[in-house]
Amino acid sequence: MSSFHPRILSSRKTLASAIALLGGACSFSGFSQAAGFALNESSASAAGTAFAGRVAAPQDAAALAANPAAISFLNAETWTVGGALIAPVGSLKNTKATPMPVLPPADDGEPFVSPVFVPSAYLVKPLTEQWALGFGVYVPFGLETDYNTDFVGRYLALKSHVQNVNYQPTLSYKFSDTMSFGIGFIASHIEGTLSQMKATPAGGGNYLGIDVAKSTVKGSAWQVAAKIGALWDDGVTSLGIAWTSNTDFNMKGTVKLEPTAAGEAGKIVQSKADGHLKLKTPQSVEFGGSHKFSDSFTVMAGAMWTGWKSFKEIKIVLDEDLNAGAVSYPSGSVISYVPEKWKNVWAFSLGGQYQICKEWLLRAGYAYDESPTSDKYRTARIPDGDRNWVTVGARYQPAQEWDLDLAYGYMIPKTNKVNESTHTYGESKGGEPTYSGKYKMSAHIAMAALSYRY
């Protein structure tokens, strides 16, 4: 007992420090780097091959975020701590709005994305030859777009922030030398902020381009979810599958209205009320495989189906009266409504790795990620489009116990159009204020992770 107890204590301290780092660093979750507002940046080792075959090719403790069954194939107690620096690049042109903001004058809102850091931490411990236990903390969903207050489309969007962190205890059982099953029990926390300016009503459903107030909605929630996986690996070829449940969040928080000088002149006063937003993150099924053509060369492939059709709307409902002087809304009012009507999508990836010497392993990959949005319903908050990624990576192993994984990914630039209007809940047709623009989006991602095996 005394021979391994200090190691357990050390690994717990390491994971606790990593979790503390994660909690502090996750105050920003970043411009989403997978379709919709999903984030893939949970593993630097998998990132080098564009996440191809990650459910079938466990390489460190981060494998539990992709496939809980994978941790049974790690033969030693392992911790992995890493992170991703996401540097999105976005530009806007041909922006228009009705009404066109005049007080204050409008601009294009740039920059509306900025670099962020997304950390992760994992620990895996074999209990017996069949059983393995793991724990991971990672970010599966996140979004950050933040236009300046003079943005031409400010009556539709200013700040959009979503941050989701999963805390995942994991248990895996190895039925034989080649087959394992695993389950992850997820405690998931989400928080978000949505803000926009309000224009001056002019009657008849029309508006003047004069700001009267800023509306800010903040909320958070906890919920439980699950991840189930299976893995077959004969030492040459491996096949894996993992299913992640959807998560139904009931985000409770506040709706705040802050009048401008023009709003105060119109007898609007600052006010705040409780409200809620129901948000469902999607279920997914991921398939993957890998094959060793030699002791040095391995090819991986993967496919993921994501049920984004469950993301139908953003509907913010008041839980109490909002009294702002000249304007008021009773409890139960839908204070903001945006139809999303996303679709289910697929993502595909292909990658490979080559062991050039004992210390160095090189990786490369390509991924195509289909967007759940459409031209009709794409919004300024989530100007998402199909994505094409190319990645490279490397592993440096200075000693048998230590691994350092590095990866770089580049999202090939893509132009998407936004043509958005304001909707009232229960009405199919949108109206003023409206906004349109052409977005050109790209991104650079640098990832690193350190693993230690006892």
C-alpha cells in the first residue's frame, strides 16, 4: 500500500491544480471551433490528426473525453493537462441595417472575435486488469462574439457568450484483451450572456435609428448527461464508437434594461427582472478507426453525427414583471425570440501519424465540418458556416513516463452571409430591425498537452 499511496496523492494534487486552472481560465470560451457552437479542443494528441479516429486510438488520459471505453487500454496511471489557444479571424463587409443607426453613428463592429484559451485536465487510473477509473474536466461547447456598441447590427446583437464545462467521472471495463466498454457520468455547467441595443419605436412596426436602451440577459444552470462508448483493438486495427447524450439546460438569471440618454428623455428607467432561457445541447454519435500499416505508420479516420436539429430557438421568458417606466413587460412575456431551426450534421476526418525515431512522432490530418445553419436563419450572434481544417502535430517523448503533444490547426477561410430580421414569438414573419452582412471567417489553433505515466 505504501508503495503507491504517495503517487495517488500526487496525482490528485496535480488534477486539483489543473481543475483550479481550468475554472479560472474558462471565463472565456471562445469563438466556436466546430460546427454550431461546439468545441473539439479537448485533446492535443487527437488535434494533430484533425481528431480522426479519436474514439478508436487512445494515446493519453484525454481519450476519456472522446470515448470512455478507451481508458481501459491505458496500462498505467496517467494524467494529462493541456490547453488550446484559439485565434479566430473575422471580417465584415456589405453591412446594412433597417433602421440604420444614426445616434450614435454606425460602424462595422470589428473586431468582433478575439483570441482565447481553452484548458483541459484528465486523470486515469487502472484499478485491475479489467477495470479503469478516470476523471476529466473539459469544454465541449463555447461561443464568444462581441461587437462594439456602435455596430450597425446592434439592434440584433452585441455580445454573445456561452461557456459550458463538463466534469466527467468515467468507468471502463475490459471484457478481453481486445474489447472494452465505458461510461462517463457528466455534471455539466453552462453560463451565458446575450446583449443588444434597443431602437426607438416609430409606430406601425417601424423604428428610428436612435438607441434608447441596452438589454442584457445573463443566466446559468447545472445539468447531468452521459457518454457511452465501446472499443475493439487487436493491436493492429481498432474500431470505436461513442454516444453523448443531449443536455437540457434551464438557464435562470436576469434581464436588465439600461436606458441611454435618449431613453431617459423618453421616461425609460433602469430596471432588472428574473428570467429564464431553455437551451438544449445536442446528442452526438462518433465512429472511428485506425490501422497500423507498420510499426511506424498509422492511419486514422472518423465520422461524427450531431443532432443540432434540437436547437430550434432562443426564447427568453420573464419570470417576474419588468417595469422600466415608459415601457413594461408582465411576467411570462417572451422578452426576446430568435428562430434558429438548425439541422443535423456530419463531420468527417482523416489523419495519420509517423514515428520517425524513439523520441519523436509526427501527425497530420484534414477535417470537414458541416454547419447546422442555413442562409435563411444564420444570425449575427452565430455567423457559422461549413468548415475545412488542416492540422499538423507532434509528440516528443524524452522519457518513457513523459509525453509532450503539440498541434496546430488552420481553418480555411470561408464567406457566409447573414440576413437577419427581428421576430416576435408566435409570428412566422420577421420585421424591423433588420441586419445583413457578409462574414469571412478563419482561425488558427495552437494546442499543447503534457502527460505523465506512473
